[in-house]
Amino acid sequence: MKLFKSCSLTALSARGLLLALVALSLTSCGGNKYYSFPEYNFAGRPVPPSKLQERVMVSITVNGAQGALAILDGYRDIRSNVENTIPSFSISGYSGAYPSLIINYPEQTRGYVYSSTDGSLASINYGTEASLGSAGSFGGVSTSIAVAQDDSRLFGAVETAGALVVIDNSLGRTFVLNLPNVYKVVENTGNTIALAMVRNSNALYRVVKLNTNQVYNTTPGATNPLFPPGAVDCQPYILPVYCVVPVPTNNTLNRPSNAYFSLDGSTAYVINCGTECGGTAPATLPGSSASITPFSTGSLTVDVIPTVASPSQKVDSPSIAIPGGVTTMISDGTNLYMAGQQQQTDGRFAGMLTVMPLSTQVPGTPVAISDGSHSKMLFADDNTLWVGSQACSTGERAYQASLGVTSQAANYNCLTMVKLATSTTSMTTQIIPNAVTGTSAVVPYPNLDNNQFYYGSLTGLCWVQNFHKVYTAYGGQVHAFNTTDGSEINNANISVQGTALDVAYMDAVTNTAD
């Protein structure tokens, strides 16, 4: 009692104030901060307004006429902040209607979002989390686009107009090259090569940039001596700047549909999807439908201008047959991994993965993966490769399900996790999720259609680097998976309102995470 009486009210008040100040000081120094950045952020990247460090951008359409770009916390797997005082994050100023494609360049802290209904292409600043407005117009809806990492040049294939559009930002000009039925354009990382493919054709084309007022064609009677020999079109006509020219080949191309550039940039592998795209085996490659054709990139650059008629300048190496089919591919520097479909004896197509060592260029035996049109491939943590496809419900696996087969051969979902081979283990594949019609194996988190066995087409795929997870736009919703075992992360807190079309890891270390 005496001790209590000796403590005056003033002293007690002072002690309480001191404790409060200490607690406040600790909090302000980071004791209770959920979002903190180092003094020197990675590669000098700015701290974004959301304060999120591992951001996954999701392109969404609400009704096909109104779109948005949501930002998710890919570290915590939530769409709000931790305190839940901010229910969601998004890219400000974006207004595309159907943002079906994200071109992700985290190294440049920038991305490009293409809307496939109105043909708009928006530039997105990752540092400010805001749209910079239009990145350019192709004058129509494009079936394929390519954007240089430095934004210096953009390409669009406007199939309905039969036009290959080149936007040269260094010149501030747009060039519309006539190329009937063009539907695919592919650009290399260095922005020195642009290849174009034409639907239902075995021809391959490339873009060249001319030197001002230089005569390229001295053939008597040439329509325009400023046009290179064999040019399909050059624009403008009077003083041409860009041309589209055929790539001379040995007639082994079979429905070229894409191209992949080697990691060292020396080789362009042209993908011939063959039967899967309506082609037949060429006479020069009997017994095969799908194949890849290697080209030396030195002969394909925009500054290499044809000087003689194309038939005398064949620049490709012999095609390599890929019996398992191929529509997309990726390399780790040691092997090429190729995904495609192989036609079965019943006429249906089955998804296959083929591995080819670069040292031998001899393809291995195809391994079964998801059916469908394969367009997504990326490496991720835990020695995994992920393969995504679309329209999987019409392939061999769905047919097996309709027959009552209850094994994994009847799992017709569109995502495959591949555990790559090591010195002690063989490569394995697993369809994700593990769901088979007529069994207790159902999808963990059904989409709005409440289909218990099939998520739908996989239209977006990204790797949240070093966090052992991949994010997807899968059947119109966001689904995330662990790379350790392929199990799905509960998507209750990352699902979005509307239809998810694509995903991108905005804070990736490199541009290869998508």
C-alpha cells in the first residue's frame, strides 16, 4: 500500500505515455508492416502503388464488351490487402473490351494487352500500375501480334484484310503490307527477324527493311527497281521502306504455324503442324506430317535483302519429323520440348510431348499429355515443365471418357505438369487436375458451369518464380497450382468477377516467366 501511494498520478501518466511512444516507434519502424520494400529494389524497379511485391495480372472480360486488368497478390494468394481494407487492385485507365492476350515484359516494367474484339493494343506501366493508352493500331482485328521488347517495332496479322501491318515507332509511321490470308507473325527477341505464316499454305514469309533509294532489282522490265526480286508487296510504293518477301525453302514445310528461336539466337525452328492444321506429308518428307525446320537466323534478318529470285536461295536445313505432332516448343539449352497432337487410328487427335536432344537432333518417343491445341509452355520450380492447351474436350481422352473408361487416359483437362528427367529419375507427366468422369476424382474448385470433371480451355499460364507455384486462366477463372506435386491452391481468394482470359507475373526476374 505504501509503495502504491508513493507513485503519483503524474508519474504513472508519464510511464503510460512513454510505453505508448515506444509501441508507436516500433510500429513505425516496421514491427507491424505487411508491405515493405528494400532500400534498393531489384533492378531499380519502382515501388508500385499497390505495395504488392509478387503481382499477378489477370485480364478479364465482363460481358465481352467491357474488360479490366486485375492485380492479385501472388505471394499470399489473395486479391485484397492483408488488412482487407482494400478489397481489390487493378490497372487504372484500362478500357479494352476483350483482353485476350498479355505480352509480359517485366524486365522493362511494361506489358502490352491486346483486345481481340475491338483490336486495341494498350501499353501498361508496371511501376505506376496504369495504362499508358494505345500502343498502336493495326487497323483491324489481328489474329496474331508481336511487340519488340524496346517498343521500337510492332507487327500485326490482320487476316480479314490480308494485311501484315508494321508499326515502326522509331520512324513514327505505320506500313500496311498486302499478304492474303496471313494469320501468324513471330518476332525474335532481338527485334531483327519477323516471320509470317499464311493459312492453309506451305509458304513462309519474312519482313525486310530497305535502304533509302537503293535499287534492288535490275531485271529488265521490273515493275519497280526499288522492290527486291520476288517481293509480295512493298510500302509505300514510290519510296518503299518495308517489304514482305518469301523465304526460299526446300519444299519440306507443311502448314508452318509458328516459330521458336534458339536461346543463343542462331537458329529459328519453324513449326510445321501438318495434319493437325489440315496438311499432308510432303513428298520430300515421306511418312511424316508434323515437323520442325531449322533456319539459320543470319539469313532471315530484316536487313538481309534478296538480290536474286527466291528459288535459287534456299536457306533452310532438312526438316526433322516429329511423329507426336508439334504446335509449340521450348528449350532449356540441352533439349527441345515439343507439344502437339498425333492422329490416332480412330481419326481423333491425342496430345503428345516429344523431347529432342539438341546434340543429336533425334526426337525421342512421344509421351501422352493433355489433348487440344497446345499453345502454352513454360518451365517452373521443382524441375517442372507446364503445358497448356485449348479445346480439349473433342480429343481422344474425352472420347475414352464417353466410353466409360475411368483411368487417367480419360482425364481430358487441358493442363499437364511434366516432371523432367534427372540423372536418377525418368520424365513423368500428370494431367492437372486429376479428375475423371464417373469417378470420385473431381476438380477441386469448379468453375461457374459447375462441371465436376473439366475446367475448360487453358488460355493463360505464368510462373511465380521461386515461390513454387504457377497461376493460370483456366476455363475462364483463375486457378493456381503448386509445382511440388501439382496440387491446387484454394482459389476462393484469387477468383475474379467476369471471365479470366490471360495471366502474367508482373514482378518476374526475367521475361521468360510467361
